[in-house]
Amino acid sequence: MTRGNDCPREALAAHLTTDPRDENMKQISKKRFQYSLTRWNPQNILLRYDPFFLIPNSGKEAHMNSKRLSARYTFLSFLTVSLFLFIPLTIPQALRAQEVGATLSGSVIDPNGLGIPAAGIAVMNQATGITVKIVSGDNGEYIVPSLTPGTYRLTVEKAGFRTAVLTDVTLVVFQRARLDIHMDVGEVTSRIEVQASAALVDSTTATVAGIVENRKIVDLPLNLRRFGQLAMLFPGTVQDNGGFASNAIGSPFSEATYSANGMRTASNNYLIDGIDMKSYSFGGFSLSPSVDSVQEFKVQTTVFSAAFGRMAGSTINLVTKSGTNEIHGSLFEFLRNDKLDANNFFNNRNGVGKPEYRRHQYGGGAGGPIIKNKTFVFGFYEGLIQRKGLATSGVVPSAAFLKGDLSELSARGISIIDPLTCPDPPHGATCEVFANNMIPDDRINAVSKHVIGLNPWPAPTISRSLLDGPNWAAAPKDVRDDYQFGIKIDHTFSSKDQMFGRYLFGQSTNNTPTSGYTPIPAFGDSLRYRGQNVALSWTHTFSPRLLNEARLSFSRNNNVQKCAQCPRAAGFMEGFGIQGLKALSPADEGFPYFGILGFLGVGDSNYRPVESNDMVEKYNDNVTLIKGRHTIVGGVDMQPYQVLGSQAPFSPHGQFGFDDRFSGYPFADFLLGYPGSDAARSLAKIKTYQLGQFMNAYVQDDWRVTSRLSINIGVRWEYHRMPVDKRDTMAAFVPLPGKPKFTHGNGVLVVSGDKNADYACTHPLNPNDLGLVACADQRKALGLDGRAGRSLVKPDRFNWAPRFGIAWRPTGSDKFIIRTGYGLFFDLGNFNNLHFVFNNPVFAPNQRSFAPTGQRPLFDLGNVFVAGGTTPALADTYLSLGVSPFFKQPYVHEWTFNIQSQLNTNTSVEIGYVGTAGIKLGNLHLFANQPEPGIGPLQERRPTLTTTLCNSA
């Protein structure tokens, strides 16, 4: 709640001189500011776009995919960039970096409290010497938009008044600061110089936000030095631990996730220097610069400008450091070592020593002038070497259990039933049991023997019965190596034209001994991530009241995940002797997963391997016009994106679950080879080639109604052009209400692309459901023709988001402000959910078999899958998941009321209320085949009989 001058949050900043001067107030040669617009030829900066122009990702497929994209996108990008850079020269222009720049406004006032018109105001950045000059309006009011965050010096001159100079005026990212300047009667040659006081209250906007500046970022302890953790210092934010796909943290450079005002963690937006840095696949930062390269960032949590959108949560708005007229730099090394740690309680209890923990995080950053007062550079590098033991424990079978000797259970009153001696349907009292709970060797299933022969379970390490709790504990090593670097160059062509360019690169390699399926080290996972971003921004000032900023950026993220031991040897999967189970390709050879209730499972992870190459272009233009008491801001942006890669299906290696439904004990069911809860395999794997686009436009009017009252009103239009797959390998399940049950036709599979319709209707992998796949006429009747027939989602173009806010200073003081506002925000949701659309029949069918309860085993591990694409009785022919064709963009209503007061120089108090209401929010794994309420057989009340699982993302 306290803030001082040494750590300004919304402090003011300004500087003024009659001539361009450096930080020592020495006059700068005016020749450096005489570049005319004719010397800035847009043709000189047209970019030839090639998705492969950055550091290439490994893999032949990624290279070939990029080459195929190059020709098409080179032309489109050339055309787009040409228009993008031509438009700013032919229409009214305005503000620079609307999402980043600060705005300083106020009044120039004489000793009688009246406004002084036509006063000359110069605002100089004290670090770079760059100066902006304006003139006050008829009533003495002034406004200076799009100032780079930093410390400024204001100089105000007017004939008949003494020159006023205000120093050390600090502005922060996207601040709307007010500073009134008082002038005394006297000669212009005399001057009064004062140090501006830091204002802790932003009195001209209804947005509620908090600032974290560099000193806090560097000084506060941050695990892995990720600045995003500091977002949780602000009211309304709550830490989230990740969870399922809708709350995933994104890249390895995005460890911190949080929820803002009750919204999902994936609903937060991340901007670096005004450029989107959000991982659309997973929801977090795609890259997170070293804290030594961060100047400051703002966390906007409620009712912000129409310039921001596409997400319904908060917005982190970060500004990286730029070089200055002085050379500055830093070096660092942070060390963690288990020699300095104490062991935890559970390790001591289980007799496990301290896990290994070695972390070295090192690097540095430096910046300075290339040409003083004109061109500046800043760069950084950071490395991470981490070796970390992961304490884990669980129940593993003893040597006796692995041989079929389950006699230990007898003392607990557990008897192992021989399922083959039971009548059908069985009755427990009439079934025979194995003598002394010993399963003969000839009754142990051949597949189970093969699994045991591979020694997948570690030996027990804790001397206790497996019936009394975990009998194994260990601390296997997690190995992680990261590095990242970046460079930023700022250049001033003239007082009217400025540009910056920035490049960021990060790579992370992580080999973890555990997976999401089992903590046994033999079945760990491997991750390699590489992210890159290049950005270019050009700001042109047509007049003190008219500016424009054009921005280009390109991001590329490559994510490769696989099981650490994969691919295994050729023919490994066929060696288990499970009919119909074999690798989809040499890269998919893996250990089938065997999950046994009450024991640690063994097997490689599902959904592996997976490779994703995400590429996002951004073309953005922001215009600001200052007219009287109105600051009108408008902008447009386009973001074409591509996702290339291969997504492993649900169960590429096979998955088998065992409970106690047959023998009365889960491990006995495994030994006998009777899977009960689940048996699954995938029949195909596809490669994706998605193309989509975001298109947005907005206009915002910040109206200073009076000196005490400001109104912010705006509207934003958003359109997400849903992705299509170039190969047309998408499919979705569409229920058809009202159809008679127990017949084909109560739902249809819809596949993308007209060319696939006839092929899908007769696909050999669907011999039991030929009538279930929609053909061209059915798809047209559903409204899925044209592009919608390829994306399988009808377009939703009418997404208008109004924003309204009021900021009122009832006492006239800048230190007391009342805010209220309302905003509608559309939410993007999580792209990670869309991969389910690619794991559907007919292109990537799955088989799942469920053994019914109350019957003798119908199949065992050897014949749970029948060759030729069919399955045993009472088994599903496929697993259908998908996005609804009637999907509408989620949106959120948000309203707020807030009172803020600055008590003294170092303290402010804030109290407020925020309400949110989410509409049509996306839901992953929504079970769409729930039975209707009523009486009678359960299956007869399900809307779709022919599909056991039908999920909607």
C-alpha cells in the first residue's frame, strides 16, 4: 500500500527546454533533428517475409513445411506490409505505442488560477535527450501522448512569465498522468526550477492497474527470476497451480500463472513493448525476458481501454529497457545448492536423503549509445543450469506378487477369485478362489509375463507391507538447461520519426524422470522448446496533436514433447503379443501403459510424441488525434497464424486399466490378463497444418469534460477467423436431436472439405458406422459449407465490445479520485483444446474397450483388440471429441467501482469492487452424451446411443 519516490508506480515525469539539450543541459546540434519525411522512404523498409528466416528448428518436416508456406506468405506479407506502411502516410495519424506509451496532461496556470494559452512546452527524456515540443490550448490545457516510460524534464515558456522548469517527472507504462504547471509573472530569461512530486493516483482514467518498476523486479526474490510472479501482488489476482489444459502455463519461460478477478489463467494477455507474447496453444508467456532487461510492467485488471482485447482477464503490459546516453550494465549469478538445504519431513520419514538440488542462473545485460542522443542499444543474456531431485513415493509390487504369490492378502481377509469358475452372470458365493491366494504360473497371462520380464517396477525401498502404504520412495533427477538472449535498438531519425527494433530468443531443454502418468523414472518425459520474436515499430509525428505508430512482429515457437525413452527399439510394441497393437510409425514405438488400481502404473505417456510449430505475424497501426478536450485513439491489427506439427493421438502405445471387477483384487486382474476399466489404442496419427487469423479494430475517446471529470468511452470489434487445416483432416461429432434412438442417424461425424465427404462415408476404419459420417448434402444442411465446411465452425463476426469509464476528482485534487466503469471483453479460450478435432475418425480413429461388470471376462490382454479395425463385443469403435459447429466467441461482462486516495508522498489507499459475469465460456471435456432425466433404462435416455464418449471443447 506504500510507495515512495524511490519506487514510483504512477509517478509523473516531464522536461522542457527551448532548444534540444542533452542530460547535462548542453545544446545539441539542431542538424540531428532536421531529417525530413522525404528521407524516410517506406519502400526502403518493405520486408520479405519467410517463415523460416529465423534460427531454424530441427527436423526435416518443419523445414519442408516452412518452404511450402514461404511462397504464399511472402506475397501476402509483401502486400500487407506495403498497405500497412502506406496507410499511415495518407490518413490522419496520432499516438505512438498506445498499449505502451504514457500520456502527460494538465494545465498551465497563472497566479490568478486562469489558464495560459499558447505557452511553449518542451518535454525532454533525461536519459536520452530526446525532446517533444507542444503549445498549450486556448484554456491553458495541454496533453503530450505516447511518451516512452522514463524520467522527464518539463520547460514552459510564455512572454510575460518566468520560465518554469520541472525536473524528475517520472512516467510509467500506459500511464495517464496529470500535472498542472504554475507560472509566475516575470521575465522569460528568469526561471523557477522545482522537482516534481510523485503522484500515486492516476486521475484521468477509470482503469484500475498497478505498476512494478525495475527496482522491485530485481530486488524482490523471484523463483527462476520470472517477473510474472509479481502480478500476484495486486488485488484481485490469485495464484493458480496450472492444472489441466485450460489452465496450462505455456512455455517453460512462463512458470507463474494467476487468475484475475475470477477469470481463467488462460484468459490473461501478455504484451512486451506493445507486442503480443502469449502462447495461444497453452495460455502463458511464449517468452519471458530476463528481469535485468525489464524496465517496468503494468498489470491492468479492470475496465481498460478499447485498445486492449482478445482476452477477458488481466493484461500484463511490459516495457523492456532501452539504451541511454550513458553506458550501464550488470552481471549476475544466483546459486541454489542442496548443501544449504534441510531435508523435508516426508523424506526423513521414508528414510530418503536430501534430493539433489543444484541451480546456476547467470547472465547480464548492458546498454548505451551508438550515436549519442540518436541511436541506442541494449542487450541481455541469461542461462540456467538446474539439476533437481524430485521426491516421489508409491506402492510397487513385491517380488512375491510378481510371481503370482498373493498369500499376503489372506491375513487381511482378501480372497482371490478365479473368474473362470464363476457362472454367467457371476455370484460371488458360487465362485471358486485360488488356494492360499496363489495364482499358478500357467494362469498368468502371457502379456503380463512379458511386462514383468521387462522389470518396469523398481524394487521396494521401504520395509513395510504394500497394504500399509507406500513401499517405495526415491528422488530421481530432473535435468533442465535454458538460455535466452535479446537485443533492442532505438533510433531517432528526427523530432518527427522514431523507430525501434527488437529480437528475443529462448530455448529450454528439460528431461524429467517422471510423467503425468507415473513417477517411476523409467517412464519420464522430455521437452524441448524454442521461442523467437522479432518486432519493429515506427512512430511518426505529424503535429503535436497528431501521431501514428505502425508495428510489425513475427513470433515462432517450436515445442517437441516425447517420452524420454522413445522411440524404443523397432518391433517393441508387437513384442507384447497383444493382437492388433503395433507402432503407428518408428517414432511411435513406446511402452504401453498399464494402470493398476492401488499401484504405480508403468508405461510411456499418452499424447506422445507431439511437435508443434506455431508462427504468428502481427500488423498493427494506432492513430491518435487530440482535438480540444478529446483524445481520440483508433487502431487496427491483423494476426495471421499458422500451426504446423504432428499431434500424437490419445493412446499411441496402447493403454490398459485394471480394477478388481473379476478377481476381487486389481493386481490379480493384471496377472490374469483381464483389463476391466479401460483398454485403448489408436489406429492412425495425422500431421496438422492449421491456418487462421485474428482481425481487430477499435476507437477510444478520452474526454476531459471538466478539469475534475474525465469520461473514457470506446468500442472494439473482434473477429477470430477459425483455423482450417490445409490437408482437411479435421472432424467433429454433431448430435442430431429428435432422431429415434437405437438407430444410426442420431448424430453424424462431419469431416472438413467437400473432397473428403464420399471417402469418409465409406472409410474402411468405420465398417460398423457407415451411415454415421455426414456427406456433402448433410453438411450443407447443417450450414457447414464454404470455409465453414473446412473449419467446422460457423463464423461469428458480430463481436462488438463497448467500454465505458468515469474518473472524477470531487475535490479538484489529483490525490483523490473516484472511478467507475463497465466493459465487455471477448475471450479467446485455449487453442490446446482444438487438437481434439484432429484426433477423430475417420482420419485418426481410436478404439476403447470396456469390460462389462457382472459378467465373466469376454477377452483378455491378448485379444482385447481384434485385427482389421474391429473390436470385441461391447467395445467402442471410436472415440469422438470436437468443437461444436455452433461455437460462439466467449465473452465477459465486467463492472467496477473504485476509490483511491494519496495520503502523503509515500502512501496511497484504495478500496474497490469488481464484478464479472462470463457467458458461453469454453469447456474442455464436457460430456455431451448425458442421459436425459427420467425413469427406465439409462442407455435409452442418452441422446446419442452409438457413441459412448462424446466430448465438446
